[in-house]
Amino acid sequence: MSATNLNIRTDKEIKNQAEKIFNELGLNMTTAINMFLRTVVREYGIPFELRLDVPQETAAEAALESKKMLSDLSECKSSNEETIKG
């Protein structure tokens, strides 16, 4: 298999931190990047989950809405039980 060069730009501190971790694992940057690329090819995609961060405000609103819905359900259940006991 023929080799080619891959030039990327990244944050210097991230590169340094990653190199430290790779060194502890007995890898160099080239080997680690090649492992990533081979995994992408093998799995036909990024080998980890990609998702958007949910803003805190939206998450808090969703939690409040869920609590309200649960409360509404228990009120309906209580009301139905009283009707059945009638």
C-alpha cells in the first residue's frame, strides 16, 4: 500500500495533550491517527457518538414540562379511580 501525507491544523494545546496520552499508550501521533482512520473505514462512520449540546435553559424547561405532565397524569388517575369507586 502506498503512503501519502496528511496535513491538518489543530489547537496546539490539544495536540500536546493528545501526544502525552498517545505516548503513555505506546503510540505516536501518526499511528493514532491511522488507527482512527482505519476505524472510520471499518465502521463506515465516525467511531464515536456525535450530538449537539442541549442548552441548560432548554433542559430545565424540559424537566419542568415532564414534571407537569407526570402530575397531570396522576391527577387523571386519581380522578378516574374516584369515578370508578363512585
